[in-house]
Amino acid sequence: MTVDWRTVASLVGTVTKALALPLAVSAGVALLYRESAVPFLLPALGSLLVGLGLERLPRAELGIREAFLMVSLTWLVVALVGAVPFLLVGSGVFVSPVDAVFESMSGITTTGATVIESFDAHPRGLLFWRQLIQWLGGLGILVLAVGLLSQLEVGGAQLMETETRTQDVTKLTPRIAGTARIIGGLYVGLTALVVLVLLGLNLAGLAPRMGPYDAVAHALTSVSTAGFSPEAESVGAFSPAAQWVLTGAMLLGATNFVLLYALTQGRFRRLRESEELRFYLGLVLATAAVLAGVLRADGEFASIEPTLRHALFQVTSIVTTTGYATVDFDLWSPAAKHLLFLGMFVGGMAGSTTCSIKSFRWLVAAKTLRRDLFTEIHPDAVRPIRMGGEVVDEGTVRDVNAYIVLSLLIFAFLTVFVVVETADSGLGVTEFDAMGIAAATFLNIGPAFGAAGPYGSYAGLSAATKWVLVVLMWVGRIEIVPVLVVLTPAFWRS
């Protein structure tokens, strides 16, 4: 049985059509600030017409092949549509198509790597569009796709499992459309809560620079663990109180939404029993404590509070793959920077908005290592891997180990490419900086080190390097497997 490309094109058309709404919202923001709305209204009209045209293609049930293809194409199509406003505005660095696509792909994949060098050169409407596409990339596209395609119950479940890489998310309700509504409601509700708390801080005088625009902008990109900020200094432009709130928002955004739903239902036992949650939060707190000790020894901050705040914020930002910054951590000592670099490979929980390898896989890998050491001594022992009291099947264990190895191999090859390409371009990127760029883009972190640091930009990289990073951001966000499956010849044959 071959791939039903008509069904895939029709369903991608439905998602494309729906992009007219967020584009219209950005047009409204542009008008509010007395800017031209044309860069948003034209692609809104185009996405509406193209989406309606594709939607007319005949549909059948969404199978596993179609789900893989739809996941891959949806992220790619949305990134290309998202690049159009950057090109139409045409100010700053966005006179180049590669920069427009880079910024859009970075946004929709919630990477947070930017080519912007001067934020003042870009209108508010365009900066808001950057924030909005990151929010859509967090969980918005997934919820949108499943919600709009609710009539395809089996296909919708397959789509959700393919995108989130977890089956747990499909167990909330008997019908997948209900699950999509629950997750979407949680996502919107959590974003609204962060907006209200930030505005409350502003009204109380605890965050004087956090006006309505910035409150909405940072709520969109903290809950989605995405990291774009309309401020050149990122979250460092705001008060300590705002930084503490956004730390909490990032932690929640990187938590499995099934557990967040259990929390809203008062099922606290579910949280206590989650090994992955304990592993994820424990790793964040332990790493932050070590980093705080390093910063204290280095004399980076004069007192305990800023030391703890910056350490916890920056570790949370990196581990959750958000990519915000409160300070230019590229100026920190090598020990501090290497701690943050290692944090890039962790990620939050499965079934959340986060990227990278994710805590679930590392926990399974650690349990597998412990089991292998035990069976070396007791070769006849049968010791299955358990998570939360349930046995993890050996197929999942093999998949986890293969994914980690594959991720590290791609990171290594990308590092070599960046080193060679930047050397040929004469940009003077060190090996550590190249490793940071590779990890920050492929694992969807955002800021790296050196010129691509938290207060820097990827603008200086060559066009060839940017195109490669665009592809790797896309591959990393949909977790490698859908793209590799689509690229195999067997996928297209019966």
C-alpha cells in the first residue's frame, strides 16, 4: 500500500488555512502600533486560499505513513508561510530569504536562535509575529491539527503519538478530539495565567517595564519553552520578580501535560509517582546548585539572591530548551559555560513543549545501564526496566538507546560541518563555539556561545551554514524519526 499523498495534502491544507487567524492577529497588533498590516494580511489571504484549495482533495483515513508525512510537512509548510511576513517587511536583516526562513524555522520549532542584530530596526507587529509562531510551535500546531481533524479518530491518535513521541497523551479521554481540547485548554490557560501574573507584577510596581505587550510576548514564549524576546537583553531587561515568574513558567511548560491535567483534577498522587518528573526537577535543581556554587566561587554576583536566581533561571532556560537569558552567560567562566552546554542535551519531559533528548530517554538509558551492570554479575537474572511501576517493553528501550546515539552522531557531524564551514568563511568560530551552535540549533535550544551567544546573533554565519541549520532545526523539532522514515525508499513503496 503506497502513501496516500492526497489525504496528507488535504490535511496539511486544513492547517495552512488555519494560519490565516494568527496572521490576522499579528496584523491587528501592527495596526495598534500604527504599522503596516500588509505583510500579514497578504500571507493570511494566501494561506487561506491555498489551504482551501488543498482541502478539496479527497481524504481517506490517516494511517501511520500518512501521519509521519503529515508531521514532517506541517512543520515545514508552517515555517515557510511564517517566513513570508519577514520578507515582506524587508527591514533589518530580513532582506535575505535565508534569514527570513531561518528566523521563521527557529520560531516554529521553538529554537529561539535569531539573526536579528538590532531589535529597534524591526516593527512591533513583526516582533509579535516571532512570539506568536513560537507559541504555535509549542503545542499549538499539534492541538490545531488534531482538533481540526477530530473526525479522524484513529488517525488523530496516530498523529498525536507521532508528534509527541509518547502514548500517554492519548489516554486522557476515550476520544482524541476531547484530548486535544483538554491539552489546548491547558496550554491557553497556562499562557493566560502567566500574562495575568506578569501584569499583576507590573501594576504592583514589581516589574515596571513589563507592560501588556511584553507580558503577552513573554508568556507566549515561556510556556512554549521557545525563548524569543522582543528585547535585545532578553529577560535581563526585566526585574528579578519577573525573572522568577518566568522561571516557573518554563518549568511548567516543560512538564508533561498529562501530569498538569492530573494536577488540575487534584490527583496529586500522579505527580508523586512520576519518576520522570522527579528526575527532571531533581536534575534542574542539582545542576542549578552546582552552577550557583561555581558562580559564587567566581565572584560573578555580590550576594546570594542574584546568584541563585541567575543560576536557576539559566539552567532552567537551557534544560527546558527555552533559551532565555538574564545575563550574558558567554562571559562566565569555562566551568559555568560547560555546565550549561551539558544541560543542552537534557530537555524536559516527554509530552511537553520542550525539545532536546528529553528526560524520559535519559532515565530509561540510566536504568538500562544499571540493569546491564547487574546482569554482568548475574547473567541468568531477568530484570525488566520499570517506569512508575510499569514495565517498559524492550522495543521502547532499544528505540530510546538508538535515538540517543543517533542524536549524538548528528550533533557530532553538525559540529564538524560548522567548524569547517566557518573556517572557510573566515569567521573565527572556536571548536567550543561550534559545538554550542550545533547543539543549540539541532536540539532547539537557541542561544549558544561566542558570536551566537545569548546577546549575540547567528547573522554572521554563511548562507550555506544557515540553510543546514534550518534543516537540522526542523529535523530536531520533530525528533528525527519522521524525517528519516519519510526519506527511506521503503516508505514510498507498497
